[in-house]
Amino acid sequence: MARHETKQKTSDDSPTGWFCVMEAAIRRGNRDQELRARRELARLGVLVTIDARSVLAETPQRQGGAV
């Protein structure tokens, strides 16, 4: 009888979770976190493209400090 080893899924294996991390990082302007999330999504087989115009339209404009 063949043995099947299964990889235990963790929260690091959740494309939805990494997409949320990426989206929040984009909104905060955290490029390092955005890139990590994109790498993790790519590892999971998810390729993300972003239309910069829509991101800029949704991102609050910073004026003199915190938003």
C-alpha cells in the first residue's frame, strides 16, 4: 500500500490572506510588504497585475502627515 504524505496547510498557504496583505500594503504605501505578498501569491500560483490608475484613485492623498 502506498503512503501518501500530505503537506499541512497553514495561513501562509492562503491566497486570499496574501491578497488582503498586498491590498493593505498598497493602500499604506508599504512597498516591501506588497512585494512579499506578491512573491507569496506567485509561490501559490497566483499572478497579480494592478492597474495603477485604480490604485491611485482609491488611495487617500496624504496632506501634511498621517491619514
